[in-house]
Amino acid sequence: MKKPKILLVDDDEVYLFVTKKILNNLSEDLIINAFTDGEQAIEYIDLCLKENIELPELILLDINMPFLDGWGFLAEFKKMKLKLEEQNVTIFMITSSNDPSDLKKVKDFEEISGYIVKPVFEDKMEEILKTVYNGSL
């Protein structure tokens, strides 16, 4: 059985550390990759597509990051979407922003399955995993 893959895209090293801990507490079978900016994450996804590597089923994406922010990531991801074929990728924005303009902008991206304001605790993370993996981890 293949291990579920998760991609964390956030420039906050503490958030990345804590989120990895939470995810590993929920399941030891996860493969977690993390990048501190959207550009690195897009390059990773592009590499996966070129080398026929399965993409992560779940991306937890921040908005405010250096180089390529969450919105830039989504714009690039949208361009790659045709290459994704039948691979299902679920994206949750997990951010410290509760700015009404960000909440409005989310509606422009059908790729976003949810918008969550930090901090995210274990119960919410478990809910996300159950949604994405149909309750089986």
C-alpha cells in the first residue's frame, strides 16, 4: 500500500516543525515534504510531473512567503493542472491572514478546498486528513 504524501509550503520554520509533529502523531505512514516558498514547491511539482512521480494528495499552502507567495503558487499550479491527468491534489490554504480581501480572493481558485486561519491544532489537522484520505490513514 502506498504511503500518503503531503506537501507543506510555508516560510515559517516553527509552523513547519510543529505541523510535521502533528501529522506524524496522527499517522506514521505519511511522506511529508516541505518548502519555504512557492517557487521551490512549483519546481518540486514540475519535477514530479517530468519524472512521473506521484504528486502529493494534499498541499497545505501559506499565502505570505518570499519569492513566490501562495497566490503566485496557485497561478502556476493552475497552469500545470492539465498535466496532472488523473492525479487528485487537494489544497488547503493555512495562513495567519484573516484579511477580507484574501478571503474573497480564495473564491477565484477552484483548486482551494479550504481556508484555515492559524494556529491549526491536531483536531483540525485530523479533520483535514480524514477529508482528503476518506477517513483511512
